[in-house]
Amino acid sequence: MESLALAAAIVMLVIIISGIVAAVVVVRRPVSRTGKVVATVASLPAVITGGWMWSLDVGIGGRLIGLVVFVAGVAAVVRTWRRPGAGS
């Protein structure tokens, strides 16, 4: 039973870390094309893992964490590729 709890903790840690990486990408917007590709690759796990956690049949806290990570990942990808001055 301890190994199951450890596996669940590791999965949650990976999801939260991917959300933090996506939040950093939102704040530090890359300029070069290579930087944008790296930022997108770093943000996609947040979109995937956050969406997966959000869709699971778990408690509201787990879904909320998934939603926050998903939104951070989508915001990072959109902000990375949006041109400066396009929109507000």
C-alpha cells in the first residue's frame, strides 16, 4: 500500500512541477524561435497532465489542481506564440 501512495505522490509532484514550469514560461516570454520551441515543449506536459488530472474522477481538490495546471500550460503556449501587440 505504501508503494501506491508513493506512486500517487510522484504523479502529483510531476503535475505540479509541470504547472510551475508553465508559469515560468508565461512570465519569461522567449524571443527567438528556438526559445519558443523549447518553451512550447516545456509547456505541453502541463497541458497534457493538467487536462488528464482535470478529467479524472477524483476529489474536487485534484480536479482544481489539474485545472490550474492546464490553464497555466495553455496560457504559456498561447503567450509564447502570440505576436507582441496582438490583442491586449
